[in-house]
Amino acid sequence: MAKQLYIHYDSVSNHVLTKSIAFHLSALPQSEIPQNLLLLNGKSSLATHDPYTGFMWVKGRKNVLAYLQGVEEGKEAPSNWVDFDSIDFVHQLTPQEIADLLYISHAKTHLHSPFFYKLQNNFIYLSLENGYSKVYYRKIEQFLPILSAQVQIEMTDILNETPKFLFFGADKVASAISIEALKEMMPLYREGISLAFDKVTKKEDSYEVPIFLTEDRYHYADKEVTQNVRIGQLSYSETYQNWKISAKLPMNDAI
């Protein structure tokens, strides 16, 4: 079922609040995939208990990817987590630093910097209510491949909604939207937007995905959003397999 992808970027603390966007670590270059995870409030058969911190930890990129794939498929319970390089440096965390990790997991916000020198973490992932998640990124550019992967998944699903002729048609795969195009939309993420794949329209060979200004939608997640302001659209050409963006903020700050 097509979804609305919600995105709100806080440039002060470098976190992104999203809904319906899975954390596709496999979309990142191999060198940027975390080597290990500390599970801050959960357990997994892929994880080992660390008696020093009291957290479970997932060791190695293969297990990290397997764990997150399991979460995406509903085979693993979601957990708040932070990545880290070395268990030896984890064991050098002070009681106050461990308390900071417990706080950010419980309160869903940070007291001090969410990036720990001893952990060398690039992410802190927080699972919120109503299908939302909050991720702190050391480098915000790492969010864009994850978003691109989800946009490609949503468009692929839409392309395959039409029944195949006599059941012999091949599955269609949408092309990925470029990172450069998503980067151009950064001013919109700061305001809070929804990419409405559940309201796609088709004109000849082109699909239009409305972009709505939804601002701080999380705090109204239990209410229907009735005053969305359409500020543009993503367009996908099935013939040419390319994307185009046409959007501007209400103050006529075109992108």
C-alpha cells in the first residue's frame, strides 16, 4: 500500500524525524555501514550482553545488516541503538556517559552532544510512537541515500500495481532518484514535508507525487492533517526512467 513519506530535518541538532522511511543501511557505501551497534533498550538473538554497560551489542557489519533487515521485516523487535567502533572504548565510557545514552533512549532527545568521542558513532537511531523514527546523523548527507532507497521502493510498488498482461509481464523497477536532486530539497526538509505516494496521479507515461508542507506533524500524529499545503511534486517518467522535482516554499523560495 502506497504511503506518505514524512521528513523533518532539525539542522541544529542534526537529526531527521521521519515516518514510513526504513533505515536502509545497505544503501550506504560499505565503509559507512556501522561495524557494531549498542542496543539501548532491546534484545536480539544476534546480540550479546555487555556486562559493563548493561546493553546488548551486535558485532560486525554482517550481523548489523541482518539485524536491521530483521527489524524492517518484523522478525526483530525494534530497538533504539547507537553505532560504535570498538568494544574496548565502550568499556571506557564513564557512568555519566552511559547515563546520557540511557537518557537519550528514554527521553528521545539529547542532554549533551549525541556524538560520543569514545564511540566514534555516526548515528543514534530512536524508534518513536505511531511509526515515526528519529535519527541523529553526524553527516546529514548519509540520510539522502536512505531516502533515495525508500522513494525507489515506493515508486516501484506503484509501477507494479497494474495487473500484468496474462500474468506474463515482468516486474518493473523504478530508477533511483539522484542524491543531487534530493540535496536540492534540503530547504523543504527543514520546514517539514510529506511525499504523498498515496496520492499519485498519472498523466500519460508520467507519475506525479504531490509534495505537501506538513511542518511539525509528529506532535499531531494522532489527528488527521487537513490543512496540507501542496508546494510541488516529484515527477517520474516511466519511458525515460528519470525524476524531476518542481517545488517551492510558500515564501516563493524556489528550488
